Amino acid sequence: MLDKLERKFRNVKAPNMMIILVICYIAGFVVSKTVPEIMAYLYFEPYLIMRGQIWRLFTFVFVPSSSDYFLALITCFIYFSISKALEQVIGRFRVNFFLISGLVIEVLFGFLYFFMFRGSMNEGWLILLNPYYLYAMMFVLFAMMFPDARFLLMFIIPIRGKWMVLVTFAMYALDVFQAFRQVGSGYGWILVFMIVAAIVNLILYILLTGYRPGNSPSNVIRRNEFKRKAAGREKEIRAGKAARHKCAVCGRTELTNPELDFRYCSKCQGDYEYCSEHLYTHIHRGSDSSGENNV
């Protein structure tokens, strides 16, 4: 399904969603420090959304996950770096799909939380949704694709991708435990809902694309680069700007000499193509047939 969507929109120049979301994060952080009263109009609040404040369906991406300047800077850097690395592997379209579907699922889970717990909520109860776990799940996806790649835990400890996934989920469990213990069950449950929403989005992406662990990031990047170049060449061929056939002897193509026919030689070692004038007169290429010709 995702392959069909990607082919359908391959000619559309997609924006970099992660850059847009990082800018929103920075803007929200600045607003929270300078005019914090405005943040009250950005939070995800289902009670007010159902009464016409539709913008809250989107503005929760402005809500920062940390109030510390250093952590906010590191968070933006990590988000952007992970998305850039993932984009080189799976392409911008799929990264954008992962982010957009994750935001939609998080909104749905936010409403689910509201309808499940509204009996214990006061009117205008805030649900502090933010995309922190969605962004973090991009790193989990990258680590799952490359289970043998090495990552630096806390920028110091080297650890393989498959173990990094387990460590990440253990840290999520610790976040939930601390939220229940220090803040209360209300915030603890919203953390659970945000984490589950991010995991559901990851599972959805895997189901739509298939889970294929890569041998190494460099191999996958090289393979995707080849596909992009091949797609670009096919586009040039269809536009008549590049030749599909070229004689390995004289170099003529169907563009320079449309009257010629071109065929591959089954006796040559390699993909050598020849025009009709040289198909039966060329010297075969290969160690076993060196010097032999078709005459």
C-alpha cells in the first residue's frame, strides 16, 4: 500500500516535515518562556475542541517536552539528526508518512483518553499531549532496521541497535513509573497513551512496508541512491533526453540512429549491447571466449 502511494506521489516535491515540526517545537519553547499565557491556547483540550477550537488538533506540536534550555537544544538536534539519517535510508516520503500518521494516531488516542477518563475530569481538563515519543520512535525504527549497527547510549556507551531498542522501551517504562509515583495517575495514564500511540504507529508502518533488517546503513543508502538514479534516468529516457540502447562497439544509440536495431549478445560475459551492424561481427568479451567472433 505504501509503495503504491509513494509511486503515485513521486513527482510531488514533499516538504521536510521534521524541519517544520522542529521549528514548531522551538517556537513553542520560546513562547513558553516569554509569553507563557499563550500556551493555554495551544494545548490539546478535547472539551474545547468539540466546542469549535479546532486549531488545538494541530497546535499541540508546539508544546515542548522540556523546559530546560540545554535539553531543548539537544532534543531538536537529536530529532533532526534521526530524521535525516532515516530519510537517507527510506526516503522523505516514508519519513513524512511516519510522522503524519503518528500525529493522527496520537490525536485519536488523546480523544480515547478523554472519553475513558472524562468522568473523573473537570471541565477544561488539559491533556498534555506532545510528540516526544513519536519522534523517539523514529530512532527505534532506525535501530530495528540495523540491529547490528552501533549506537552511543548517552553519547558515551557503545551499544548495538537490537539492545538499544530494549533500553529505549525500558526508559519509557521508567518514565511511566515515575509519572505515576511523583505526579499522579492522571499524567501517568496520558504518558501510557502517548507511548502506546507511538508503538501503534510503528507497528502500522512495519505492516505497510514490511520489516527487513538491513546489513548496514551504508548498503541501504547505496541501494536507495541507485534506485533514485535509475528512476531519474528512466524519466530522462521517457522524455527523449537519454538513450536506452547503446552499441558497445560504435557507441551509436536509438536516438542518433533510429533505423538500427539493438540486441544483447548471449556469449559475451556481461551486459553488452550491440547494434545490428556489429551484433554478428564483434569480438566476444570474456576470459573464456577472448578473441572469438561471430563470423
